[in-house]
Amino acid sequence: MKRLLFLSLSLFLLYLNLKGQENPFVKMAGQPFATYIDSLEQIVYNNIGRYNQSQAEQTAAQMREAAKITKNKKWNIEADYFELLYRYAFDKRQEGITQDQIDNLTKGYINNLQQIIRKAQKIKAADIEMRALYDVFGSYFFFLQNYEMGFSYAIALDKALLHVPATEFPLKIFYYAQIASQYYSFGDYVLAKRYYEKVVENPSIANDQRVLETAWNHLGLIYRMYDNDLPASDSCFHQILEIRQYHPSQDEPDVWVVIALGNIGANYYLSGDYHHAIPLLAYSVEKTLAHNMGNHSFAIGKALTLVVIFMELHQWDDAKMFAGIARDILQREITKSEIESIELWIDYYHVMSTYYRTLGHYEQALYYVDSTAIARSWLGSNINPSPTFYTPPTPELHFKSEKLNMATMADLINQQYVIFTFVFALLMLLLFVTLFCLYRKNRIISRALALKVQQWAHAPIPLIKSDIEDNPLFAQLNQLMADRHVHNNPNATLEYVAQLLDVHGMYLSQALHQCVGLNFKSYINELRIKDAVCIMTNVPSQNISTKKIALDAGFYDFKIFCRVFKQITGLSLSKFQNNL
């Protein structure tokens, strides 16, 4: 009897072993998540969009079988999670489905994910909890565009990630990168920087070097634009080159190498080193276009930077060539309905207004100044603000020849001398008249530009759409600025103003982005420059110094004030004051 019982038990164990070999999830059950994440994604989640109903049912059944064999409840929740993902993906693929139906499917999907999260929390299945939290976070951001809920789940996901080391949950680095990306896109560079630093602090754990390269690139941009720390910015871009040195790409040229070199070139430009900036910027533009890398906004930005450099070096042909490249990309590649594309057009208009003003083509310069103002009011619309590129006509010169009858060589020499003296005097007179006319014309155009700046200073910042005037948070912000002039405080930051309004900084940043298409720093600077213009317009220049005007407007550094003034108005401070 004992022998029969032993034989039955052995056969049963053999049966379970054979069953485990057929079922890939049995080997995963009870193991740390980090040891089987690649196999799980390869077997299941990378192919979920290609599963038919029978394959999906079989996969879920194997997961439940693994839970039964190993007595691990987690795999029952994994099966529920898989079935939910499959059903959502399957329903979205149905022919003829509308956007409203997809939105309703996504809302139901989120509700079911929340149930998965509660089940996972109950049995402490942290990896399922965090994956489901990430799916909710992504659904709100990428499908429903409900950014308030998206950020709330970003906070919840961050709290869950704090308790799990990246060695146990390799997706942690990728999730941090996604959270950082959303903060970056909304202009909250402080939080974006914090999360990107979490990504790069453990480079050996990141399972995708593209995540590291994106993080280093955005950190470099944050150090440049927000912190004004060019050495730190350069260090970030050089990290990308170092990654590519040890992990070269099969593509030629390497996209990330082109981006890193272009950004290093931009830093050289900002530091005034044009000698090193020009070849790096030109290389990045050339390779981006020649190999159709698709990063058109990057190429446009670098081309416009080259236009500015060549203008400062008085190399007008090179400046015009790169302006034409930027214009061609804008007209050919950029979708005009996107806010980012309108902002690129505004950058182009601003550079071109400077180009023509410097060449003395003041009417065309004024045209581009007007185009900049119009493009700002067109943000969020589908109107194509592209102008016809203006090429000044080349005047034809006509010369008259005279027949000279000379009796002698002495008469010829004397007549040539008289003619030379007369022509020289005539040319000097024409030069004087031309310079005088140009001065008068420049004076008139400059005064017209200064008048437009004064009109702009008394007008409110234009809204992207008229139907967002009742945005309560934006209205509170405007009222706060009008009543307490918080923007005149040089230490006013996003966090400080948000605290005054008793809201989180990301909501304030979101309201600004939706209402006026500006980040907080740009919004504050526009208000400060408007105040400075009003002060200079109303108070005689001999009664107040420009340094005091800058301080009263909210700039603690006079050089920063001058730079921001020219950036926003298109006129230097001295030129504006001379034309009041």
C-alpha cells in the first residue's frame, strides 16, 4: 500500500513538472520581477496587439494555472491585468470606432485598472501596482488629455516607486523619464530636472540607452535655458557623446550625435565663441536635412541661430542662405495647426525683422514685426502665417558715355580732371543726400516701431482662444498681478506665485500654457517689460535712470533687463528711448 501511494505521488509530481515545462509562467512565479520582466514582455505584452481571442484566452489560462500550481495569488491578478489590456487593445482596433467611443473605452479601462491596483496593493504585488499606475497616468495624458488627473497619478506613481529599488523594478528608470517628460513639456523645469536626475544617476540600470540620451539632452537644455549654466549644459551633451562612443549606432549619421553636437554649438554661440559654434551648428543642420531625420524643429532652431551669428559677423549671404533653409523647412515640413509650429514661425519672423532692419530695409522689417504680432494672436489656429519670402530687387545701373573731341593731349588731361572733380563732387552730394534720407527714414521707422511697442505695452497679453477668458486660475493670476504687482519682485518664482494663489505650481503652469501659450518665466518677463515701457513713456528720461527702471520693473540685473527688452520688443533699450 505504501509503495502504491509513493508511486502515485511520484507520478503526480512528474505530471506537475511536465505541466510547468509547458507553461512558461510557472518558472516565473515566485521569482523576483527583475529576473523575468524581459521574458514576460517578449512572450506576452510585446505581442498583445497581435493576439487573437483564442491565444489571449490560452495565455490567461496559463497564468491562472501557474497561480494554482505555485499557490501564488499574484498570477491570478497578472491574468486579470493581461485580460484587461488585451480587451482594451482589441476594442480600440474595431473598424469604424469613433473618438468618443475610444474616450469612453479609456475611461472604463481606467476604472478597471484602479481595481487591479487595489488587488495588487492588497497582496503587496508592487510590480503590478506600479505598471497599472503607469497605465492610468499614460491614459490620462496621452488619450484623454486630462492633465490634472495625469499629474495626480504621476505623484501617486512616484510615491510607489520610492519604496522599490531600480534593481528590483527595472521599469523604474523609464517611468521616471516619462514623468520628467510631462513636467518638461509644461515648463516646470524644476520638477523635470529632479526626475531626469533620477534617471541618469543609475545609468547601468536603465534598460534602454535612448532613455538616458533623452534625459541627458533635456537636462542640458534645462541647464542652458532655465539655470543659465552653460558648463553644466555642455557636460550633459558630452555625456550623450560618451554613451555613443561605447554604444555606437548602426545608423549613419548617428541622430543623437548630431543633436548633441548641435546643442554644444548652440552653447558656443551663447558664450560668444562663434569660431567653434558655426561648424557644429552647420553640421547639425546639414545632417538633419540630408538624412531626413525628421527633427525639423531642431534644424530650424539651429539654422536661425546661424542666421543671427552671420548677421553679427556681417556675412549677409550666409545669413540669407540659412534663413532660406529655415523658411523652406517651415513651409515644407511643419504642420501649421500645432502651437509649436506657430512659435517657430514667430522665431523666424523675429530673426528676419532684425535681418532686414540691419540691411536698411525698414518697410520689410516692419512687415515682419507685424507678422510676429499677428502670429501670436493666431496661436492654436489653423491659419498659415507664412509670408512670401521677400527678395529685394537689384537695381540696374545705367551709364552714359560721352564722345570727346580733343585737339591735344593737354586738353584731354584737363578735361578728365574736370570730369573727375565734377563726378566726385556729385557722388559726394548724392551720398550725403542718400545718408540724410536713410537717416530720416530710419528715424521714421524707428519711431513707428517704438510707437508699436508702446501700444503693445498697454495691451493685455493675447489669449490663445477667446473661449478661455473665464479660466478662473488665469483670472486670479491676472488680478494678483494687477493688485499686488508681484511680477515687479525680482525674486518672484512659479512656486512663490502659486503659493500666493494657494495652488500647485504645475496647475499654474498649465493654466498659462493653455491661456497664453507661455511658460511662467516668459509671462513674468512680458509683464515686467510692459511696466518698463510704461515708465519710460510717462516719465522724462532725465528724471529717472534706466537702472532704476529695470529694478522697479523686477530685474535685479541690468544686463538681463537689456537682453530681455530687446528679445521681446525687437528694439534695443537705447534705440527705444531715443525714439520716444
